[in-house]
Amino acid sequence: EEQATASKQLVLYPQENMLVNVSFSLSLELLSYQKLPADQMLPGVDIQQRASGEKEMVFTQNLLLEYANQTTQ
């Protein structure tokens, strides 16, 4: 499997697909949202609490990919 780095672009030709892993870093600001009431939560974000009491942020927004030819999908 090939991994992309900041200086390397992968080529995806028509009719091909690619599995990608996406990650991001949490900020203190983002973590503070877990204390907001549901009606004040950001669009596309849901806080779920497990039986153990552990909270989880669930992102339901679509992931938009921008290609080198300036198209998005």
C-alpha cells in the first residue's frame, strides 16, 4: 500500500477508487463543545455517551475531497 505525505500526491484515475485513512487533531476548543446542550451543538456533530460514561464525538458531515484539477467530490 502506498502512503501519501505532505509533499506527495496520489493519482486517482476515472473509474478507480482508493481507501484513505483520515485523521485530525483535537483542540481544547473542540473538546469544550462536548459540554454544550444538544440544541447548541455544531451542525454535523453529535455527542454520544456510552453506558460506561465515556463520551464520543460523532461527525456526520460529508468529507469533501478537492482534486488537483480544482473539482470536489
